[in-house]
Amino acid sequence: MEKTVTIIIILSMVVYVSMAAIHQPVIQAFRALIDTKLGEMIRNLRDRLVETK
């Protein structure tokens, strides 16, 4: 589970960097998407951790 999350983060960073050279508006949309997705994932993980305690 953690390996796939790490791979996804690394891939998104690679895409992010390669896109940064191309389009600034696309980057802003992509960043917003990543922020919301990561925020959801972090919230879900935190909720799960709280439940198991």
C-alpha cells in the first residue's frame, strides 16, 4: 500500500516537473487537483489511524 502511494507521488512529481516546462495554467489546475487528492488521502489516512486507536 505505502509503496504504491510513494510510486504515485513520484510519478505525479515527474509529470508535474515535465509539465512545468510547458504550461503555467495547466500546472495551476494540476496543482489544485493534486492538493485536493492529497488532502483527501491524508484525511482518510488520519481518520483510519484514529479509528484503529
